[in-house]
Amino acid sequence: MSSFKQVLALLTIVVSIAACDVAVTQKLPIIGRTQYVEVNGKIDTVYHTIPAFKLVDQEGDTVTEKTVEGKIYVADFFFGTCPSICPTMAQQMLRVHDKFKEVDDFAILSHTIDPDHDTVAYLKGYAEKLGIENNDTWHFLTGPQEEIYELGEKDYMVTVGQDENAPGGFIHSGHFWLVDKERRLRGFYDGTIASQVDRLINDIKKLQAEYE
């Protein structure tokens, strides 16, 4: 190989390594409402964060913001009798679960929008049908409908609600939200599309790298 070709090959390797490094270290955006407040004469940025909450999961355990303290997590909204997008969302979220279930600082929060039907016992069975035998990583959450709807519409900024004309009587977003350890929104993905969930998996890795 000529010296020129050797140099070209070496540059190609260096550029490829640099590109991979940028892909890993590039920070994800912080999404949502941003406020700017003056503190001691300086302007401080206050980002949109998920507020305190209190719900119950499929094991009957109380789940609050403390449950995900110091954790990266993925959130979505569903209902157990959903005849349309929920089964696809569940299978795609299962991919995320299987990829990160051994990671201590990772969790999944799936909120039912039909708490009257989706009781703790029902959610337990629902989880087991997906192969989820405990709540170590994936929490299927129920609680007061008003609280869940406010959390969805106001804080996660997704569509949730009852609609007699919709399949199953409810409408909801099919998006998955990626939330960081400060409970800030860092990415959203269509949970019905495999390539979007591939991007979510990659972005979880990027977010993990931010904390290393």
C-alpha cells in the first residue's frame, strides 16, 4: 500500500472513531416549558419537570417520585382493554424492558387511563401475560383518574381521555417519554414504530453516558 493510501486509511479510522465518540457524548435536548428566573442578580434556567405523584403499581406498592429518584425512566399511557395501539406499544416497551432490566438506575412507568377497570389485580395479570413477574423495573400504575389525566395532559403533554367514539372508549397518545434523573423530559418516541423504539434505546444509552 502506498504511503498516501496508508495515510488516507488512517484518517478514515480516526474520523470514524471521532464520529462514534460524538454520537455517544452528544447530549439530548431538554424538552418542555422553560422559565428564566432571577436569582441573586443572575438569570437561572428552570426546566419543565415531572412533579410529585403518588400511584399504585401491579404489586400493590405505592409508587411516587421517590421510586424513580436517581433513575432514568421511560413513561407511557395505556389501558388494559385497548383494542388498537396498546398491544403493539406493550410489545415495543417489552423490548426496552428486556434491554435494560438489569440496570439498577432504570425504570418504566406505564399509567393506565382506565383505572376503574385496571385495578391492581388486573394489572398484575396484565403484566404476567407480558412475562413481567415483578416490579423491579416495570411499574404498571393505577390511581385516581383525575390525577392520572392531569399528569398525562399537563406534565407529560400527551392526549388522554374518554371518548365513546374511540376504540375501547378512550383516546391516548402512543408516545413513550424518556425522562432523566432530574425528572426532565429528554425525548419522545412513537411506541408503535420499531425504528422509533430503536432510537429510544440508543437515546437511553446516550443519557446514561451523560451521568458517567
